[in-house]
Amino acid sequence: MRRRGAQFWLWTNTRLPIHTHEEVLGDGVQVEVQARVSHEGVTQVFIGIYADSGWAICEEFHDRCVGEYYCTALKWGARRARELVADTLAFVAPHRVQLTLDPVITDEPMLALRRMEMTERERLKIRSDDALSEYLAAKAAMLELMRATKVDPGVWADHKERLRQAIDRRVSVQRAYLR
């Protein structure tokens, strides 16, 4: 049973007939694409991606063109759903699992090729994770200083600046990632 999110309830209109395309992926993720024509003649598409438990992973709806056929809109919605599913999956190097913080690949040309294969979304995800870990480390270091009975003013200023920079970097990366 699917647990619908807010986007579905904003999109739904029982007075308009819909055409539906549904898929269940190998990992149990359910993809649902619905198309309809509004009273103004605009073809509208709803895309819902649900986990195997039924909870919504992603829901969105789009107004397409006036007079666009259902089958064309459903095909576009299915392609868009595949893109969304690919964006929600974590990047895994196909040749081996990476268990360290440093790159497993040490050959510079291979590293450059790997970076070229990544999408912008994957790069932003990695930068976002790095910014979060730096922020948590800076925050922990500052908390340790705050618990100390005596702190050198120079050390305090350095840690304060490190925390400020970590916060600024995290906000900057998050803004780019959430676009």
C-alpha cells in the first residue's frame, strides 16, 4: 500500500480521467506515472517513486504541452522517474567497494576519468557529505574547548574561525545541492 505525500494530494482531481504507468524495480522500488488532460487542455503528469515499504521517496507533477498525447506524456514521465531513481541512489564505484576516506584509485588518469563519469548531483552529494563531516568535527572540537577550564585565546580564535568556515561551507554546499 502506498503512503501518498503532499504532492500527490495537491495533484489529484477525481473529475479528470487519468492514464497510469507502473513499474516495480528489482530492489522493490515502485514507480508510478499518471497523465491527464486538464480542463484547459494542458497535459499534466504526476511522477511518484515509493520505497518497497510504500513510503514516498519522491513525488512531483508537471504541466506539459497543450494537446500532447497521453502516451508521449507517460513516456516522458517514465524517463523522468528513472532519472529521479538514479539521483536517489548512492554512488558506488562499479569495480570495488570504497571503505576508506581516501580514494581507492591512486592512478591520476583513472581518478580524472572517474570524476568525469560522475554527474553534477553526485559531485554535490560528495561535497555535501564532506562539508557535514567537517562541520561535525569543528563543532566537536569547539565543544571540547568550551568544556575546558582554561583556554588559550589564540586557540579559541582558531577554533572559532574553523567552526565559522565549516558552517559557511556547509550552507553554501547545501544551497547548491538542494537546487
